[in-house]
Amino acid sequence: MFFIISNDKELRVDGRAYDEFRPIKIEAGVLKRADGSAYLEVGGNKILASVYGPRESYIRRLLKPNTGVIRVRYNMAPFSVDDRKRPGPDRRSTEISKIAADALRPALMLESFPRSMVDVSIEVIEAEGGTRCAGITAAAVALADAGIPMKDIVVGCAAGKVNDQVVLDLSEKEDKEGQADVPIAMMPRTGEITLLQADGNLTEEEFEEALDLTMEGCRKISQLQHEALKARYSSE
Amino acid sequence: MMVKELMEELVKLGDTQVIVGVKPTIGEPFGDTPNLGVLMTNCELLPMAAPGFEPGPPSPESIELARVVDRGIRESELVDLEKLCIEEGKKVWMLFIDLHVIDYDGNLFDASNLAVMAALMNTKLPVAEYIDDEIVLSEDETMDLPIRDKLALSTFVKIGNGLILDPSLEEEEILDARITIGVTDEGNHVCSMQKGGEAPLTRDEILDAVHMAFTTKDDLLSYLD
């Protein structure tokens, strides 16, 4: 008796299997002044996240009397992409900032900090596909590093469809040439989804496959977040 | 160059009212897609539509609305952008889709998408030719927009443990989470999705919503006939 093993590695341009990540590296506590910070690399992405707060804010109208609030700024460095990106916020980064705040908020116990603000900054130094999920993953580590009470450490990753096959963690090239992209973020302890987007063309079954693949992937990255935080506090 | 043709559609969903204008102009294609026409979607939440809508630069909410609607239209490839190319690398049709929200009573996503679909299906372009480095527009010959499919956008909100389709203003004001799903009519594909709101969603809730989006699409799209 013999088995025919499908040669999954032929499937993807960079030789990865369908459920294989690009190499990931996470480091916690990389900035001195920030209350919390993290650095994350996944494939060609290089992302810094910082956290200030909970603190008072001069933008009084954003503060709430019964809970703390979180504000996220996602920004791409002008040199992070092939053609120089015009500095400053654009429509894409405004949207990502909004959904990143929505993705991180459910895990935070901000009700302990009324009338205060947590400022999260996600800075994309180099971009190579999947920056929003990587940014959220890094921001969650930075929030933990800042010591903000949390129910869980949010983690993000994406699945997509390339050559009619659902695969994990699209690279930039796969995202451009692929048929669909499904970025998610979740709280791994409960499996609840805090960010969900999709674009492209997926059947109902393929979407379910993609969702399960990302949830499995998130659990793997979650381990790396934990290790990064442990490394930060065990070495000193 | 501006072309006068402008297709406007008003969609009412309950008391929500959205006007969409599609304005075709001729311009240069993007460098990486020299043979494709251009789609641009913009949204204004007019101060007249709700007491909380302020004048000024677009809010994150209006940018999100425009981008979610845009993503559905774009990713479903329902407009055949190749047919909007007049001369490769030089001149293409650019479609500016402007969403004007004039009365906000909930569920702007689905209302806006229906309005955009209706406007696109009724848009006509003058036949354009590229002769001696110049665009010549036909005076009497027009073409319909090359539309290949239809997209239905279905928004659900989670309140407590229930998922509700087509939230009203009152329901949106107390929502825990929101999920919007774009589904193509003929392609039968999920083409766009966006989660919002403060609370998370479970895997089963998401899959339920996706399934319901497929079952409600016929009903939604019947309003376009």
C-alpha cells in the first residue's frame, strides 16, 4: 500500500506549504520612552508598535466618563513600499486605524480607567503584504508590555486564495495575484473574532476553510507573542 | 475633461436615503494597469442627514463606508474595466461614484450599495474613439456600462445573542457588533466582508451570517429590476 502525497510546496511561489507562515519574529519592549512597545517581522514586513497610556488627553471630547478609550494610528513610512508613499494619513490608513482599534478594544479592560486614553501607534517600516494583521499582532504585544489589564492578547493573520487553493499568510505577490484575501484578528482564549474583512472571490465553503485556517494560524502566532513577552521579562 | 453624462440614483431603505451619482470622465490609467478603466468611490455623510454628522474632512465612518462599498464593486469585478479602456496606456474612462447620504436611519452600507448598483446599471457612456492623440466623443452613440454581475451587500448586527439583518437606526445605536457581507448574484461568491462594532463575533455567528447573506441576496437584488 502507498500514499500519494500532494506536492503542496509547488503551489506557492515562495515554496511554502498551504498552511505555512513566512518566518516570524516578535520582540517586546524595543522603545525606551513608550509605556509599551513591540517589534514584529513577518516575511518582508517590519513593524513597530508603541503604546502610551492610559493617560489624560487634551482631546476632551474623545474621553468617556465611564471607561477608558483606545485610539489607534496605523501609519506607513514613506519608504515602506516600492514607490514612495506620500506621508500622512490616507483613506486606507484611516480605515485600518479604525478597524484596528475595534479589533484590540474587546480584549482590554478599559472600564478600570475612566476619562483616560490609550494611544496605540502602528508604524509600518517595511511592507510586504499583510501589514494590518501584523500591526495588530504587534500592537497587542505592546499593550501587554505596557501592563494594560487584558482578558486576552489579540492576534491577527490572513488567509487567501491563490490558484484556487486556500492558503495561509499571503505574501505581497500572492495578495496581488491571488483571488481573495481574508484578514482576521481574534482572541485566542475564547476563539472570538474581533476583526474580519474579506475581498476577492470565495465560495461559501472556501470562506469557511479560510476562516478555520486563519483561526488555527492565529493560535500559532499567539504562542510567539507569549514567548516574546516572557523573553522580555526573564532576561532582565 | 469632464463629460456631462451623470447618472443619479436615489435609494430609500426604510427612512434612510442615499443619493449616488456616477460621473464618467476621461483620464489616464494607472501605470500598473494601463488597459483598465478606473473606479473611485467617495462618500459624504451630509450634516443634513443626522444631528451628529459634522461638516469638515471625511470622518473614519464615511471613509469606511466608501471603502466597503468600493471593495464589493471592485473585487467582484462586476464592472468590466477592460472595456473602459479607450487607448491602452493613454486614455481610459474613470468612473467617479459619489455617495451622498441625505437621511440616516440605519444600514447605510446596504442602502449605499443598492444605490451604486442601480446607478451603475443605468449609466451610459458616449462612444469614445482615440484619433490622432485626441479623444473624439460620439454625439449620438452611447454604450451601457459593461456590467457582468450584481452584488448584494447584507449587513447584520449582533445585539445580545441575536443576529439581525438590515439594522434600523435604533438597532445600530445599541449594536454590539456588525458584519457586512458582499455576495455576487451569478458568481455566487463572497466578495467583500467587514466587521465593525465593539464586541467580537464567534466562528458560528460569522458562518451563519455568510449563509444568510446568500439566502437574502435574491430578495435584495429584486429591487434593482
